[in-house]
Amino acid sequence: MPEQVIIPKPIRDAHEWGAGVEFWVLDTAEGLLLRPKRSFAETTIEDVAGCLATAGPAKSLEEMEAGIGQAIRE
């Protein structure tokens, strides 16, 4: 069973932490540091840049603007 820590309501409200938020506990020279766990693992742009690739030749700025305009009209 996970351990529990009670965080005062004004602090929870200020950080918008609801019930059940999980934290990483880091031991520092100054004491314990609580960091909320993220829904997703932290990444860098290099980690996700591969998913940005597109198939086909690169489009010019004019072609991209025309495509955006067409999507808006539709």
C-alpha cells in the first residue's frame, strides 16, 4: 500500500492538486522535495521529432497557406 502525506488544503488549491495526486519524493540536502508525477513521461523535442515527419515533398509557404484557407472554407 502506498504511503500517504497530508498536504494542507490552501497549498493543494494553489497548485490545483486534487485528491489522489502522486508525487516523486526526492531526498535533498535541504530536506524532502515532493514533485507531482506527470501523466506522461518527460520527453525532449528530440524524443518526439521523429513523429513529425511527413510523407511527400516539402510544401512552400504559399501551398501551406492555401491548404489552411481551403480547410477553413470547408
